[in-house]
Amino acid sequence: MRRDRGLQPERTALAWQRTSLSAAVLAVLLVRHGIVGHAHLEIAAGALAAALVALSGFAARAVPSTGASRRRLMLAAAVVAGAGVLTTIQLFTA
């Protein structure tokens, strides 16, 4: 299969880098707030956000392929949803 020489791979890599940066900020905020407030579910959500940092950092450097890109996107969506569920549970149980 021939690699695309257009700008799409670069835009995709930049999008994953932005996702990684956003997830890093979210992870720091969740873990800090969880430690200060003794909220174990927020710390777990921060750990999921940290996993998203690793996933998106890897995805930004990988050669794009359709199957792998879809799997990474689905995994990233699952991690974000999991962090959101944990944070929501923490908010309603506190």
C-alpha cells in the first residue's frame, strides 16, 4: 500500500497531539483534586486520563492505517467515557 503524501497524516498526528495535551491537563487536575479531596474515583479517572495520554502520544507517532486508527479511536472514546463515568459517580456520591 502506498503512503499518502498529502497533509492528512500530518493533520491526524497534530490532532492526536492536541488530544494528548488535553488529556495530560485533565489527568493532572483530576489526580490533584482527588488527592486533596480524598476522592478515590477521581484519582482512578485521572489514571484513565493518563492512559489516554499514552495512547494518544503513541497514535501521534504511528503510521496511520485505517484499521489501527479506528481501534485507537474506539479505545480513546472508551477511556474518555470511563473517566467521565467515574467522575460523575464521584460527583453524585460525594
